[in-house]
Amino acid sequence: MALLRNFLRFPRLLEFEGMLAEQLSESNSPVSELLFKVIERVTHEDESGHTLAQFLADLPGPADENFEKEMDSARSMISTFLLEEGIDSVIRKGLSQGQILQTPLEAARLECCRILLQMELNRVEVQRRALSTKGTLDDADRKVFRDLMQLDQDLQKEIKSIDAGINDILLRKREK
């Protein structure tokens, strides 16, 4: 839901759609299906060969004076696409949370990265558990297990670093 909230608040964050699609392909939760629908909608080409994602990538940054006006237009466009899927209440909730939280773009981008890393960490944990319940491991399995342990540590370190970055951004925002 945080990803959806961030995509609705800052549509240009759909730059993560490739990584997200890869992570979500291994999940079967209702939220995953919803996010797939969002990605599907914004990457689908219209008659002229353009995608909503291309339009969103060209939107102005937060410092631009037209930012909020352009964002409102983009949010409206995304909502219109998604309402066809019957998820109006979810969209409204995501938008209202994003507006209430007033998360800055840089923090939202980091939050998206963190969520994707956490999804990867969860996938690594599932693989590791599967190996550990296997019983006796041969040399190849032990190497895979060690590699998964190292990846787990690396991902956790990266997540902690991102958490620190998000906290710094939010602290600076409060100080202003």
C-alpha cells in the first residue's frame, strides 16, 4: 500500500515498475495483484504508441511552480484508469494518506527502494528456509545457503542505510 500511495502521490516513481514487476511476480497477495494492475495500466501503449509511464516521466519536479497542478492531473489520470478495475476506495485511501503524510519525493523514492529490498529479503528468507528444511545438504546446497546468508546480511545493511536516509529527510523537513 505504501508503494501505491507513493505512486499516486508522485507518479514519476513508476520508474521502479520493472523491479517491482519482477518482485511481485513471485507474490500472490491481493496487494500484489493491485500493483500489477497499476503497472499494467501505466505501461500499456495507446493508439499513438505512447504510455502513461512516458507521460509521467516528463512531469516537472517538486521545485517547479506547476508541480502540484501537474501532479493533480497525473493522479486524476491514474485514478481514471484504475477506477475501471473497481478499486476506487483503495485509490482514494492511498491518495489521502499520501497527502496527509506530505512525504517528500526523495523520501518516497527511498521508501520505494526499501520496500523492494524488503521484498527481496523475504524471497531470500523463503529460499534459505527451504534449504534448511531439506535435511542433509550437499556441497552445492551449502554454497547456495552461504550465498543466501551473505545476501541476507547485505540486504539488511542496505535497508538500514535507506532507513537512516529516510529519517534524515523527514527530520530536515520537520526542522524547516
